[in-house]
Amino acid sequence: MDKIKIILTVLLITFFSFFNISNAKSETLQVSDVLLDVDILRNKEVNVKGFFMSLGTLAYIYEELGSMNFIMVETKNAPREDRKYLLKNCGSGCTITLNGKLSESFGLITLNLNGIIK
């Protein structure tokens, strides 16, 4: 009976740990969380909060202003109103929460922007 309790406990802990990570899009992650858990979060939709900056067509979200921890942000498929908001209100940087799907290529993590979380 004790073996069954132990096995059930381990199975429940494993299930809820996986469930929590797989539902990352329902919680807001920091840039450092994404960088540390990229293997689990790759190809998943997530919300990421950080300091957004863009230089022309290049866009990045940093952990905070002055941080070197960043994720590249691909904005071309985002709704026009969100892209316009980023251009007008975040040209010199702003703290914001973004929603998108994560990808990784050659070690560069990219958030393919779906939209802004307001």
C-alpha cells in the first residue's frame, strides 16, 4: 500500500509540474525565465514582460533597462495596431508585456510577436 502511495505521489508531482510549464502562456514570464527554460518553452506561446527597445526593424525585449539578458522580437506578423503602438510609444524603450511563440535558431531566441498584453 505504501508503494502505491509513493508511486501516485510521484505521478501527481510529475503531472502538475509538466502542466504548469505547458501552460506558461497563462502566466507572465521574465526574460531570464525564458532564457533558462528555452528547451521546454520552444515552440510554445508565452507572455514575456520586460523592457522593449527597437532599432529600425530590429526589436528586443530585455530583462530590464540596462540588462544584457534579451530575446529578439519578430514583429512583422503582429497586428498593425500593435506594431504602430511599439513604433510610437516604445521607440526609445518601454516596459511592456508581449505575447508570442518562441523559437531558437543558432542560439538566438526569438519571440514571434502575436500581440501586446494590455
